[in-house]
Amino acid sequence: MNTTIKLDYKNETYILEYDKTSVKALENLGVDLMNILSKPVSNMDAMFQCAFLKNHPKISISKIDEILKSCKDKAGLLNALLQMVNEVMDIVTGEPDEEESKNVSWAVTTAKKPSVENSDSNKTNE
């Protein structure tokens, strides 16, 4: 699922949407995605701003702030933004389908550490 918000403001239509890049921007602004409500005002501003990045990257922050100020039902808007971010997080951390994963494998390995004694004895013999 890819939820978007269609927003009309002063006869202009904006499509708000998140992708991996806009979620990274959100994290880079200091938003703790696991604790959004710890700073509701700052996080709401950041989430709203980053939702414009995918489809409207050149819009000014002041215009975004103006639009947010005019929005009704900010609690509902915050919930929709959270849902959109969660969808991206599910895609990033979720399991790929079988076709996508059939050519990839990975394993954790442990490298053998070099012996300290061998390296010290080599130095004294030189």
C-alpha cells in the first residue's frame, strides 16, 4: 500500500507522500520515529515538511508552514502522516517476495584474529 495525501491549497494541488529518501530526511531532522509524540509540535512540522519532498522538493519551508497553519484536523493529519511513514518503514524492514530474494544470500562469519605472539616474535627475529 502506498498512502498519499491529496492537499488543495489556494487552487493548487499537492500530493504528499513518503519514500525512503524523505523518511531519511525526517530522521536527519532529529525525529525519533519510535517516539513521535515526545515532541509533537517539532515532529509535526518536520513530518509535514518531509511529506512534500518526494513530489514537491522545491516548495519553500515558509509556504509549507503557511499550508500547515491553515489545515484543519491536525490530529487526523498527524495520524495520516504516521501511517505513511510506517508504510515506508514496513517496506524497508519487511521481507522481499520469493522472486526478489532468490538470487541473494548472506551469512554472518567470524574472522580469525591474527595471533599476537606470532607478530611479536617476527619483530624480534628481524
